Amino acid sequence: MKIQNIIIGAVACIALLFGIISYNKTPEKVAGVRGEMGSEGVKGDRGERGEQGIRGEKGDRGNDGITKVVTVPAPALKLGAISGPEVSSDYFCVNGVCRYYFSSKFNNASTTLCSFKLPSATSTLVSASLQVTTATATAIVVDLGEGAIYDATTTKIGTTYTVAATAQDTIIASSSPAAGATTLLSPSNYLNYKFGSSAITPTTNSLAGTCKATVEVN
């Protein structure tokens, strides 16, 4: 009888325990219907700027680009031109023909009134002239010739020319020189204009004038 009571008591305790557990079990939640979304709220102030992040590592160098060939046009050829009717050079060449042009005022300290250095090649006398612009009290004679030095007339060109007393004159060398004279000039010699007079010496020479000459290189 006692054992029976114990078994009944144990069964009763177990039943009570299950009842308590069933009573305390949380009931399952049932989701309700979602309500409508409310209106957007007022935008807040902008926050402070954050600190600069750490600088990233440098990337690899890229491949070299394709070399571009640029064609530059050649500059236009500019030909020289004479800017005016006067040329300061003492020589001028046209199509391979070169001429030298000489001009000088009288030298008052010598019997050689003028002296021109000839070209370094054989040349031919084209023209020669001497103009006396002041009259002298006595007649003078003038020789035109070629020499190896500035005051020599070793090879005479034309005849001896005379300027009368108290006269001004222009002497033009003849294109047909006298016998024994020549118009073919040696390289690097001098073309000299010399005067002579018994009453005029180099120290009293007050002659004024101009010598001119043109030669063509052979």
C-alpha cells in the first residue's frame, strides 16, 4: 500500500510539473499589419569634415606612348636683292663676269694722285678717268700706268695727258692705247695716276679732283 502511494505521488508530481511548464510557455507572436510610412523628417545640419585619409601607394608606370613623327616643311628660299641703286662693294659679278669699280680723291702728299690695288687675277681695263677740279698756275702732265708698287707707272696705259695752266680738265684714257701701251693688267699690281710739273712738288701739291677706273676680271 505504501509503495502504491509513492507511485501515485510521483505521477502526480510529474503531471504538475508538465502543467507548470505548459503554463509558462511563451505564446507564439503573430505579426500585425505594417502601418503607413510617416513623412520625411527635417534634414539635419551637415556634419564636420572628417580627417584626410592615408595617401595610397603610387601606381606602376604606364607603357610608353607611340612616337609621333612630325614633318617640318623646309623654309622657303629667300633670294637676296639690292635695296637701292647704290652698292658699297668695289666689285660686282653677273653670271660669272666680275668687274671692279675704283674711285678716290687726289692724294696731296705725293706725285701719285691715286693708286688702286688690282684683282688677284689677270684683268682688262674697261675705263679710266681723272678729273681736276682746281686750276693750277702752271701746266701739268699726267701718266696713267701699271706697276708692282703704288707709285710706279712701269707699264704706261695710253699717252701722257696734259692739263693746261689755269684750267680744270677731265682726262679719259683712250680705249685704243698708243703703240707699246696696253690695257691688259697683271694680277695684284697697282693702277697708278701720276702727275709731273717743274713748278709743283709733292709738298706744294694743292690739286683737287677724283680718279675713277673700272676693270674686268679675265
